[in-house]
Amino acid sequence: MKIVSYNLRKNRAVSEIGAIAEQHGVDILCLQEAEAVALPARLGHLSLVHATERNRLGLAMYVRGDRFHSRGAHTFQLKKSLHDRLLQPAHERLLGARLHDTTTGRDFIAASFHAAPLTALNSLRRHQIHAALGELRLLGPGLPALMVGDYNYPVFKGRLDIEMRDHGYELSLSDKRTYTRYKMFRGHFDFATSSGLDIKSVRTLDRGTSDHLPILVSAALSMEPSLTPKPEQNAVQAPV
């Protein structure tokens, strides 16, 4: 499977997503900072599965309709940062879908995620990540899961990597930095967490009009059963 994640920078890069999907033969397209009302129902070979409606900086997911069938898609609120409470840019920061892969005959979970901005602490973003993975596990208990998006986590990723591995997930960064607009905050902002999948590669694509560079994840459902991820604390009743 080829999965692209792209933060559209307040929907400015929306005109680029069709060409990206076509050029790279994308199977799943996960968007952040998108305007749902401006998104087409179809994007070449991709169909819109779900999108947030209340968010100014929304989430959306497209999938290859001739391969994947959606068994359900939902958006979730996560613990809010002070920035969220004051400016209200995003009510939901997670969009998850349970998909059936007709090629393999198996179900799995795919998700688009957008963490709190850099004005928040890494501890809050870790809380959001753990809560998000907990929600996805409820969406498909025991199923392989892949969550891609803008994690807003440019530094101190070592601790996050350890926590992910302790809970049965793999943290995957791309081959090049995904955010270079500000010298102080250059780094890998956009990456993936997964369980039950073999991540073949994560590649940073060419720059467009967004301040983020899109990433292309090449992944396959693991042939061997994965260990059941440990429960995330407060995943179901996380403050919103």
C-alpha cells in the first residue's frame, strides 16, 4: 500500500493533491488543515471516505475505491491545548477508518492525525498520541493500524519512540525533513506510527505551496500476527 500524508497549510495546497495521488499511485491519502467544503467527492481513482465538518483546520481521508471498502469512519476529539481553547482551530484531531482490503481479504485501521501546535508541550502531544491510538484500537480491536499525520514533534523524539515501542507500536520517520520554514523548528514533523504492518519506507516528497512537505509511506499488512498493543491510559475518557 502507498499512503500519503499532507498538511495543506490552511487548505492552500488543495490544488496539488490530485497530481500527487496520480503521480505516486496513492492508495490512501490522509490530509490535515483541509476545508471539507472545498474537497471533491472523488479525486481521480480515490474516493472521499470521511472529513471533519466543524474544524477550521480539518482532516480528511481518500482511499482507492476499487481496492478498499470502508466499514466505518469516525472523527475524535482529543485533549485540548490552550491554543485550541482560545482560537478553536480544530475540534477533532483524529480521523480513523476501518478499511477492508479486497486484495488481501483483511481489515485494518488507517488514520489521519493532527497534534496540538508547537505552543503546547510535548507531554500534551504524547497524551494526544496515546489517546488517539487507544481510540483506533476500539475502532478495530486487534487489527493492524497505521496513523499518519502532522505530529508537531520536531525534537526529543527518542522518548516518544521508546513509549511507542513499549506499547507495541513502531515510530517511522521519513528520509528527509518535512518542515523547513523556520530555522529554529526545522525537522521531522510528519511521520507515522503503526502496529501489525511492515513499513517498507517513508519518503519525503517534493515541496509544494504548503509549509509542510508531504510524506509517502509504503507499507504492507504483516504476514505474522502482531502482539496486541498495551492499553493506553485514559484513551476512552480523555479530557476534551
